Amino acid sequence: MAMGDSFSFIRDTPPQESRAEAEYQPKTAEEARRRGDAALRQGEYDEAFRYYKLAIQMDGDSSERYMQLGDAYAFADQPARALAYYQRARKMNPRDPEPYFALGEIYRRYGRYDAAIAHFRRAIEYGADNAFVQFKYAEVLALSQQYTKAVEAGRAAVNHEPSNGFYRFWLADLLEHIGEIDEALQEMEIATLLNPEDDYYHFRFGLLCIENENLPRAIECFQRALAIKPQRALYLTLLGDVYTLLARSREAQHAYLQAGDLDGYDRAELQRARHLAGLDNGRLDNCTDGDSSARRE
């Protein structure tokens, strides 16, 4: 099956004009594009589609016009029509990476991971070798459980933009998932240095430190997270857990009491965090004494 054909189960329907012919007619394709952009921002989708189609009528040799209409349909959550116009753009300019990337996004969104991978790879091959495209490629590789290739693409994204903390955080999360804890620690630490005001990055670094048995460093991480988000019950509870592991029962009890009662969301997050840190296997219970057992959600 050729790339672009695996979505044939979605049937496009003939577009319908939503405005009277007497309405304003732009004089150039670029003016039509600008008016389409403005209508799209206002949520006037039918009006936007009309202007983008006028741009195609006036500048039909440009694959970019088909991309613009495809983007509008994608934004309006009409994937079948978006797919059709992206495919036309690809056919007009087979070595332009943009249609391949756009098609990859559509396929990824609807779970067609093999098709998405093929299109992202082709986009990179044809020149869209940048951090964002490599990240999207890595993301869909991870979704399809091709973890080795996902790590390679994630590293490529980091190499393209080494000062982007998000790409490093994402790579660290993936590395942790596949058990590469040492490299995950390195990437997560750099992510926290690049994004020092992101409490969640510090929190996740703390979980990695617990997993790597660096408990004093985990305390530092949770304290930094709490400096940004004071009284966050989830962070206080994990801080109490670390104190419990270190047999510092008074400090553990204080942290648990500060946390108070966790709501349903925080209880679910706590369960997930303890699993990531390797604390859901009875390890905390083995450290329990009479004072530090105040928190066992």
C-alpha cells in the first residue's frame, strides 16, 4: 500500500459553498490566504475554507496553497479533507518535506503509526532535519514501541537544539522507561538546569534520584520543586517518603502532615510517582516506624 493510501477508509464528501457568490472576492491569492487565516483565527471555518480555495483558484500551481487548505481542515478537525489536500501538495512537489510531515501528523493522530513513521522519515530525508521533526519522529517511534530508534531520534532532536529543556526531558523520560537510568539522570539534570522554574522537572529528577539510590539529591530536587509550588501535596508526600527511607522519621512525619489529605487526582499521581521511583514494592513499609507511617495513600 502506497504512503498516503492507508487512510482510504475515510471518505471525503464534496465541499459545499457556505457563502454567497456576491461576497467580497480577493484580488490576489495572497490576499485570499490572509483573509483565510483571519477567518480561521475567528473560528469561521467555512469562510476560511472559501478563501483558501479561492487562493488555489488564483495560484493553483503552488503546492503551498494546497498545504494551507489542508492545514485549515486539520485545524478544524476534518482529517479526511486535510489528508486529501496534503496528498495533492505532495503529488505536486514530491521532494517537499512539508506535505510528508503534515501527513505524518494526521496518521499519528489517528493511530496509523507505520504510515506516520514512513512520512516523518521521508520528511527528514527531504530536508526537514530539525529538532521538532526529529522529536515528532521519536514520539511516534516510541508509541509503536520501537524504543531503540526512538532514542536515536530523541538524541538527534537534542543535538539540533541542545538548549531546549523539553527535548531533554522527553528523552530522559523515554530512557527511564527502557531502564537506561544513568543517561536518563544526565538528561533530566540538564533539563532542570535549562528550565529551573519548572517544578515538574525537579520533581521528576527527584524520582530518578530515588530510583538511583541518591536520596540526599532527591531531597534537594523535591525542595526545589516546593520552592516553586509551595504546599503541593504530591511533592510533600514524596519528600516524606524519602525521609522515611532515610529513617528521619520526625522530618517524614512533618512532610506528611504538611501534605494533608490528597485529593483523587493527587492520589493517582502519587501511585504513579511511587511506581516510577520503585517505591510500590513494599520498600516504604520495610522502613516504617510508629511516627513515619502517617502517609500511606
